Amino acid sequence: MNQIHTNDPAIKDIVRLEHVSKVYRQGTVQVKAVDDVTLEIDTGDFCALCGPSGSGKTTILNMIGGLDYPDSGKIWLENHDLAGMSNAEVAKVRRDRIGFVFQAYNLIPVMTAYENAEFVLNLQGVPEQECRDRVMTVLEEVGLTGLEHRRPDEMSGGQQQRVAIARAIVTRPAIVLADEPTANVDSHTADALLDLMQKLNREDGITFLFSTHDQRVMDRARRLIRLQDGRIVADEVSR
């Protein structure tokens, strides 16, 4: 696999889906979760997928992130065809180029905030001092200075989600995929998290793609892609 370069400004569409479909089988019943979706996400975008439950939002996010695979169609990340990669190559792309923020945080409970943020850097083999510098910088950036030694069960939901955001951005990914990131926090915390992600998007140029039901996220998105029954029914840009 060719070397993937960090946030190459020459790559206009960081993600591209072409005629992507995904069918899940529930016994003898087939459910078309994603139905012939063609979509491009621009580098530096702050974009949300929205729609009712079962509309295909999370499935699309998971396929872009290499956590699931389409039954038909193609997905490119930074001009690299995910379908043309081995499982090991996809795992490397997922590790190095994609940051994930999950609704349920998905932090490792026995690890501190620092260790959770550091974990992927260790997998990447980042030298110890650089690792420490990057983790401490990103924890400060997300407002967790002084909390680096707390485990998830010693933190509020909003603080845990900030750790998840720190973990997602510390690797300097090409794109952050955020699945319902405000679902488990109160409205004040949700606004603060969105302020943070907008700041990271604006100042660091990180591309964000959300899956959401939250009107607060939809109101802040520069682009809103509406889904219904696995198909795009509207694509609205408010730049």
C-alpha cells in the first residue's frame, strides 16, 4: 500500500462513496441498510449525517471507518480504495488516519485519561517523549489538564467524551468519525463539546463527519446530509 500523507490539501474529497449498498440479513428477511449511496466529503468539512433510526447513518460511518464493508460499490479514503486493501492494511488506515468518537465513549476502564489517549500512539510506535508531549498537549486542548490520572469511572460523562475526543485527535487523523457524540451528555456539556469540535475543525483543519439525531449538531454542521431508508434524500450546504 502506498504511503498515506497527513491531511494533504491537494486531496479535495477526503472520502468518496460510489454506488454503495449494504444489506443485513435477519433470519430470512433482508434489510437494505444503505441503498446505492454516492457521496463525497471534502477535506476540512464539518458535516452531519441525519435521519431517523434505521436510515443508514451509522452503517455509512462504520463502512467509511473500515469497521464494516459494503456489499457493492466503492469507498475511497484519501484516494485509497478500501476494498482493494488487505485486512491488515485497512486496520493500519483505521489506526493512523481515522479518529473515532463513539456514543458510549468506548474508553478502556482500567486506564487513566492519559493512558486512553496514549494507547493508539503506543500502537503506532511513537517515541516516548513525543508521545508524552502530544498527549499532554491534546489533553490541555480538550480542557482536561489536571485530570490525566483519573480513570473513566472517576469522570463525568462530558469529561469521558473529552477523553474520547483527545484519543481521536492525538494521532492527527485525516478525519474524525463521530457517532452520536452528544447523545449521553446534558445540553450544556453537548454545547461545550460541539464548541470544542468546531474549534478543532476551524483551527487545526480536522475533518469531522457526524451521525446524529441531535438538532444542536445539525444546526452547527456546515453540511447536512439527510437519509431515509438507506438513501440520501437531501444534501444541504450552509457555508
